[in-house]
Amino acid sequence: MQSTSTVDSPPAPPETSSRTWRKAFKDINDGLQQRQLWAHLGWQDIKQRYRRSVIGPLWITIGMGMTATALGLLYSQLFSQEIRTFLPYLTVGFIVWNFILGCLTEGTEVFIANEGLMKQLPSPISVHVLRLVWRQSLLFAHNMIVYLVVLAIFQMPISWTVIAAIPAFMLLMLNGGWVALVFGIIATRFRDIPPVINSLSTLLFFMTPIVWNADILKAKAPELGWRANLADLNPLYHYIEIIRDPLIGQDQLLYHWIVVLACTVVGWALALVVLRNYRARITYWV
């Protein structure tokens, strides 16, 4: 009689999907835990850019100072503004704009530019986003030297409300994270996105009250009608105002903060959805 023996096969492992909220949040949490890595890489990016330079990163401050002074002198005459108040207004606006522009334009290539590092050093993709935001924050700090010089030259009166610029900038950094994450993932799949963003950046600059004041439109409200409030429809205007107002000693308006907080919530909700669905594909797309 022939006997047959059966060997119980081990149960098949449960199917795991990369499209889970747990993995999306874990990626961000693991990236935050690797603070030494992205902080070091961000600082090395700046040192590498000014390698063999005599004054190094101070060129960032010099470039910003020359640009702000030239634009301030020109546009103060075009708009019949007093240079004492207009130059600080333009300087702070231009510094904040540079941070926003850096997160936006460099964010579209944050994964493309780190292709080699992503394939050689397994790490959460949020590390590269944090590296970018940290690098732009260091550039922002360098540029703030120009603001301090302008502050000293014109002896601007500053009140205790200047402290509000600190949480405002932290909120700006938080928004820089979701911007780089969303546009970075989309641009990795569709390589036409970076040149499109670069082309639109000039338009966004002139459409945002940086070298011109939104009060110019509001003063012409009887003539322009609803068009006098066009600046309020630009989200970038509100991001700049929450930092510029306390730094130049103007009263802060609550609706600027409400708009920025709303954009932050919506932006990070979108970023988490994109991260959940496509984080596993980035290494293949690059």
C-alpha cells in the first residue's frame, strides 16, 4: 500500500501595499529623525557653491543688498514713494520672495538632482525635501543681514511685534516643505514641470506686491472697482505680508494669517495624498 505524506506549506505572507497612510507618515517622521543628515547636506550645499571663494557665503548678502538697493532707488522714483519707507518694504519683500522662489523652483528638481544619492543611500524621500528647506532657510538668514543694515541706516522704529516674524517664518518653512514635496514628485514624473515653473516665476514676481504696494490699487478703488482687490487673490501676497508687516513696524492683519493657515492645511493634505500614492515610484522615475 502506497502512503502519501503531505507537508504543510507555510501561510503566504499578507500582501503589503506601499500606498498606505502609515508609510507616508513614517517617511516624514523618519526624515525628521535624521536631522543630522539633512542639516549637514544642506550646509554642504552652500559651502560647495562658494568653494574657493574668498568671502564665501557673504556673496549671498552682497548680491541681495545690491539688488534691493537698485530696485529700491528705481521703483521709489517710479511710484513716487519715499525711499526711507519704500526701501525697507522692498528689501523684506524681496528676501521673503527669494525663499519662496527657491522652494518652488528648486523643489521641482529636488528628487531629480539627488538621483545618485537616492539610489546609493536608502533614506526617506522627505530627507531631500528637508535638506532643501534647510538650505533655503540658511540663505534667508544670510539675506536678513541686508535687512539689519537697512534698519540701521534709516533708524526704523521697531516694536515688540517684530517677534511675530518668527512664527510667520516657521509657517513659511512648513509651506516650503509641501511645495517641494508636491512639485518635486510631479516633476519627477513629468519633466516639463521645471521649465514651466521657471517661466511662470517672473510673472508671479511682478504680479505679487513686492516692488509695488497693494495700497496703490486700493487707493484707486473708485476707478478700478473689484480689480482694486486683485492683490488679495494672490496667495503669495499673504505669505509675504505675515513676515513683512512686523519687520517694518506695520500693523498685522488677521486675514493674512487666515489665508496662509488655510493654504498650509490644504497644501499638506495634498502633499500627503501624493506621498501616499507615489512615494514608492520616485526611485523608478528618476
